[in-house]
Amino acid sequence: MIGLGVASFSHIGGTHFQNEHDFGPYIARLHEGTLPIYRALTPTPEERMIRELILQMKLGHVHGAYFQSKFGVDLQQRFAVSWKHLQDQGFLASHANSYLLTRAGLLQVDRLLQEFFLPQHRS
């Protein structure tokens, strides 16, 4: 996926790119004949797994079997403390290695996701 325009995101060969986020530097880079890339990141396999988990949680449901098959990760084991914490607060229900955010959980999902971030990505 190639993103065109100011602040656009791209994904090429496992690397995520974001273009310059201000119009002036974006145009200056183009006039210089260089790509207007502001930042880039090639995530590790663990970061890719967590990113996909986060995106699925924003949809409100996660199926553990999918992560076991794709990443070789047992979500119940890997995030046991986080799942329990969210369940105890009434934000999550689980059944047979599937996780479903409650309405209360969905309403504040962005705040809840930090439970799953790697330590260096937490604010």
C-alpha cells in the first residue's frame, strides 16, 4: 500500500512509512527529488502480533485461535494478567479462547489498550 500526500501512511515489504506531516517540508522534499518520508518503522514479529491484537480489540472481539495459528502465540497465556484485569473491571468477557469487549470496554477501548503494549511503548 502506497500513501500519497501529506501525512499519508504506506506499508511496503513489512515497513510502515509516514510522509512529511506539514505541507512545506513535503513539497520541498518533492522538489529535491527525494521521497517525502518523515518516519519509518519495521516492526518485530512481536510488535506485528501486538499491533494486530490492538486493531482487533478496537473492533471489539479477538479470537485466540487466529493468533495461535498466525503467530504461534497463546493469547490466554501471554496476556493472562491483562485479560483478568479487564474482566474484573467489566470491560471484557471471554469464552473458549475468544475475547469480547463489553459496551463499557468499547466506549474506552483506546485507554484500555496500553495493557497490551510492550513496556517501551507505554506512556
